[in-house]
Amino acid sequence: KLENGVVVSVPPSLIPRMKNHFLSLIDDTIDVLWGTNGNIWIQRKLGLGSSGNNETNKDLAELQENLRAKHASEPVTIEQRQSLCRLRNAIECLRSVHVMVTPENVEKVYRKSVEDGMTPFQMLASGQIIQLTSCVRK
């Protein structure tokens, strides 16, 4: 079950086949699931559960379920929301100019928007999309 995130849909032809379709981006703070069907799920990083001695007897599935429940119950901070929005908008920028939506391209557009001091909302202006994607268009 996917929680605390957002789904972005792009044409499936813009998502290349990768060895691993579940990656952590933006300094390991956001988890991204790249679907070959064109759906991309973005969520904040799942926290790692503690592996103390009292948990060694627990079933792995139970530990994972507890981790997901904890992740779902924790509120998303403003900084995390802005980061999720910025990453979503970076994907939308690439989709708008029909550029391959790869982790590398998404991070380049994300970082360029931060360098240029844009808010996530400003990223989707048509002139800004051209400027942001200039580093990945050929």
C-alpha cells in the first residue's frame, strides 16, 4: 500500500527499462517507484526500523507492516511536501518536452530549479520549463 506521496502519470515510452525500478533520490530523502506502465509513485523515504534484540523473533512481514503503519501515521513536514512537489514538477517538466524520464534527468531538473531559486509552483510556467529542461534536452 502506497501512502504519504503522489502518483505522476507519463507516457510509458518516456520511462526506460532499468535494472531496479525502486530508487531513492534527492540525497536519499525521497523514494520513487518507476512503473513501466507510465505511473511513477513518489513518497518520502521510509524510515528504517530498529533491529533491536526484542525484534529478532518477529516475523519479517510483521516488521515491515509495523514500519509502514508508523510511516503512514507520521505527518509530512512542509519541507518534505515541497520536496515531493518539486520532484513531481520536475517529472512534469520532462513529460512536457517529451524527454526520457530517468532518475538522472529528474535530479538534474530538480537541482536546476533549486539553483535558480524557483518555487515548485513556478517550475510549471512554460518559459521556466524550457529553461529547466535545457540541461537534459539534446
